[in-house]
Amino acid sequence: MTNNIWNEIISKLPNLHFLQTYEWGQVKAKYGWTPHYAVWTEKQFSVFSTQSAVTEYCSLTTEHCIAACLILKKQILNRGFAARLSILYAPKGPLLDWDNIPLRTRVLNDLQAFAKKQGAIFLKVDPDIVLGRGVPNSEGEVRENSGQAASAELSRRGWVYSSDQIQFRNTVLIDLSATEEEMLARMKPKTRYNIRLSEKKGVSVRVGTLGDLPMLYKMYAETSVRDGFVIRDENYYMTVWKLFMSNVERLTFNVPSCIPLIAEVENEPVAAIFLFMFAGRAYYVYGMSRNLHREKMPTYLLQWKAMKRAKASGCIAYDLWGAPETFDESDSMWGVYRFKEGLGGEVVRTLGAYDFAPTKLWYKLYAEVMPRLLDVMRSRGRDKTKQGLE
């Protein structure tokens, strides 16, 4: 039995995602969340607060784990009559065969009971269940019956589609099982041209090291200010990057890792991405760039190198992490989507986040207050990032 028993369990389950790994739970544990590890076998449902407890449990049972879920818990109030109130979030979980109706019923029953027992204002889940493929209302659109059934089941049980979608509901997925020639052929002609142009103009790509991380955070901060999105403080990203980078040397199927790829012109960094990998799937999670040498198209070459690197590491799919909620030019992600679309991927639309609220009153109060609080926090975050750059 290894120290990575949790990752071994989830790597064998459907709809797996690196946000369900032990490492992601450890990141969030440093920022006010308590990770809980829920495991279902044929006969039993168990929740553990440490991976060692999961390991001990698995060493005592011969039953196969048929579902699992990393559940993050955050206490909202520490004093007064509402001290037990908390929020629960299962990022990209639970993991199970959602077409197995008895299992789906059992897992949702257990999760609802767990939320009530924990005094949760709500439990949020956003499993990677596919509702459809392709741009909605386009000629190539395909609807997935299993995703539609899961959505109907949650609604029937009183779960509500969340107004607070933590992860992107839609994304673009690239098939890495194809040959490099086939992957290039799927790209838009302009994308292939820009990749060749980037190489011709002297852009090179190297793997980053721990020593590059302060520089990469500064570039990420510059990107956030320029493009108008909010990021966290430097310590948060250092925690994520260092923890996942520490696994690179023992890269195997069930060990999540990340690699920074840095595009340079004459040894000067101009753009970078962080490539995450877990259980045969790669993810483009963080991207950053400078205005310097943008005409040399370094981001195109970066993505091509990332695709080849992920393929060489045994990944069969590359998740480009995000696509518009509405597929037209009014969506703030339209420009980013056009770039990703050019790389030859397929639009994948997933279930999104649903909330189960044991007590409707607390959920209503939280839903009314939290958006205003988040707006204030985001505004302060933007100001803090700008000040840090100055």
C-alpha cells in the first residue's frame, strides 16, 4: 500500500480530475479548508479526514472502491449560535459511473446526509459529466443522455444550479491519441502558420524550474492587470506550483504533476503556461504573457510544445480549461475561445455546479450576502496586484 492510495483509488474511476487528487486537498488545507475523503464500496460508505486513515481502511477491506469524492469543508463562523455552519465543496466530484442508477442514488443520498450532519449551508458539486459536445445549436452538436439524466436527477432531488460557478462549465478538449501530423491537420490554418512563424522568428520553449517561479508569478500578475481578471496572492500559487512540481521526477499514471513551460526570445521570457497532468489527462491551468514580442506568436508555440509534451508523457487528452458560457462575441471569453478553437479541439459542455442546501433559509442569506462580499474582495485583490507590480 503506497502513500498515494487516494490517487490510486480515483485514477480508476470515471470522470476523474486532478482537482480531486490528494495534492489538491493539501493545497486547500493551507487556506482554511479541511479535506475529507469519501469512499464507497459495494457494502459501505466511509468518510476519512486523513489519507493514512484511507490507507488503513483499504488495507483491511478486499472490496473494490466503486465511487469516491474529495470534499472540502470550510467553517463560516467560529462563534455564537451559528458556529457549526460550514460550506462544503467537491471540486469536479463525486467520481462514479453516473449511468449506474442504484449507485448514483446511493452516492447522492449519502452526500446529502453528510451535508446535514456537517451543518452545511450547502454542498456544491461540479462533476465532469458531459452534457454535450460541440457548439450549441451547431451542425456538429451532440447531446449526451447520461449528462441529461444526471442533471434531471439533481433537480428532482432539490439541488439547484449554482449562481456561483467555481470552475468553467465548458471547455475545449484536444485528442492526443492522434499522431502529431493529425493534430496539426485539425488546427486552423492560421494556427499552424503562427506556430511555424514563432519558430522562424526565434522563439524557443524550455521547461521551467523552481527558480523561475517568482518571475512567472510577476508575469501572471502583469497578465491579470492587462486582461482584467483577478488572481490570488503569490504565496497561493507558490504552494500549488511547488507541490505539483515536486511530483515530476516520479511521474506515473496516478501521480499528479505540473511542468512550467517558458517561451523565450533571445533568452528573455515572454510567455509561459503551467501544464498539469494526471491519469492520462493534461490540463492548461495557468497562462501568462508579456506585451514584449507578441508579434512573434509565442503562445501558439507554447501550446504546441505542451501538446507534444503531454502526449509523450502518456496523456490521451488535453483540457484547455475554459470556454464561453454563451458562444457568441458578447461573452468575455470569446477571444480566448477563438484561440483555443484554432488548436483543433472539441467543445465539451459539462454539468456545471449544483448546490444542495439542507436549510433553505441559511442558503438564501448566504446567496444574498456572498456576491457583494466577493465583489469587494475582488476589487481589493485587483488593487493589491497592481500595487505589487508598482
